[in-house]
Amino acid sequence: MRVLITGGQGQLGRALQAALAGHEVSAPGHAELDVTDAGKVREAVRGFGPEVVIHVAAWTDTAGCEADPARALQVNGEGTRIAAEACARAGAAMLYVSTNEVFDGEKAEPYHEEDEPNPINAYGRSKLEGERYVQSLLERYYVVRTSWLYGPGRVSFPEKIVRAAREQGRLRLVTDEVASPTWTADLAGAIARLIRQPVWGVYHFTNHGYCSRLEWAAEILRLSGLEGIPVEATTRREFGAPYRKAAFSALANVRGARLGIELRPWQEALAEHLRTLRSDSGAAAPQVKTSGRLGLG
């Protein structure tokens, strides 16, 4: 299969390249392919001739999007429109990576694929705009919503927590923001399986289960041998973030499960991520403890 990945040198883009090993893949980064440049996007799609374009490129800085919503719409909305139009011209299918932040967080249980989006911040609105362009311009498309991504390629939440714990000796995390931590390697594997099946539509792919930011941090500390670090519970209001976040935005994988595509529990994925960091970086990486409860031995 010939696959073009926009944002191919980012965190998820690199995980996708690994998951698609054996396929013919082009994965330009932003320096090579600015998705807001219609001419370059058309040229890239036409020149490579992909069967499917995985549109990963996005501006994911929630605070930045809130400060500059016009730029958020340009990159996440118009950039997606440009990619979708290029796919339509070339006869390629498209997979668009979206977010749990298209939901308002008012639901008391995980959101299903057919639930009505209602974003409450600029980032979520810009990503929903991208979803709508994909759905209106293409017949052969996948929209994959995910949440709380972390993985190799940049300093993600787990690494930030370990670093802060060691440097500060205590942490302060919110309890009223709940979603599903998702390891890029697992998400990439699910996407690689999905694009082999022409079952178009919206999918929710996250590691199974959900937690608060505080619960996520507590598990990171436990696996890193830092469970003695005190963690203070706080709320989003007390924390004073310059943007709104959904209180509960866990996603239910209903449609993917029907195809046999399911991701393992978030705790197991997190344990493997931290163990991989230790293996790759030696003593500089967090020490990871495994447990029978996680089934990792």
C-alpha cells in the first residue's frame, strides 16, 4: 500500500512509519510540506500517488490555539480542507486524526462515535472544522479521534511528570479533567489495521480505560519508583489554565471494536513506554517497575 503521512516527522508520524513498515510510505515533515500551502499539498499527493493519505499535521498547542484562534483554524481547519481536496482530485482515501476535544465534557460516560460534538475551546473548534471538511469533501474517509497522546519523539506528559517530581519533590495535578492516555505506538498500530479495511466513517481509538490527570501522574510515579513523591489534588479552576477543557472526554471505541481493532489498557501501554525509555536511554531514563497486575512480569 502507498501511504502519504502529513506531519510525518512528528511524534505520531514516526510511530505510523514504524507501524507501516513494509508498505511504501512518504512522510514529509512541516519543513517539507506546509499543509496550508495548497500548491505544495497538491503536488505532494499527485507526485507520490498514495492510496491513502493519513493527515496528522496539526497545531495541537491548546494554549496557543486559544491565543490565536485564527491561526488554529488556518492550520487545523483550512489545512485539512486543502488535504481533503487534494485527495479528492487524486482519488485517494484520507484518514484524519482528530481529538476528544471536539466534545464539551458534559457526558457522564465515554463518548460514542455518533455523539454530537460541541467543542469548548479554540483547539477543539478548529479540529471539528477539519472533520467537517473531510466528511463533506470525501466519500472514502476515516476520522480517528484520540486523546492525551504521548510517545517517543518529544518530551510528553510522562517524562514531564518524572522530571518535575525529581526536580521539585512534589506535584500538583487536577482531578477534574478525565480522558484516556494513549501511546502513539498503539494508536499507530490501530490506524495501520484500519486503513486496510474500506469501512469508512468516524472511529474512537484510545488506550482502554480512563483516568484523571492526577491518577495518570500517580501511575507514572509508581512505575518510575517515585511513589513517595507527594501529589496535591487541585481543580482546573484553581490551576488557572488560560483555556477551557472538557471535564470528562473519554472516548468509547465502538466501531473499531466491531472490526476487531481494540487497544490495550492505558496502564499496560504506559508501563511499556517507560520501560522502552529506560532501554533506549539507560540510566538517564526513569526506572520502571513492573507488576503482576499489569501482566508485564
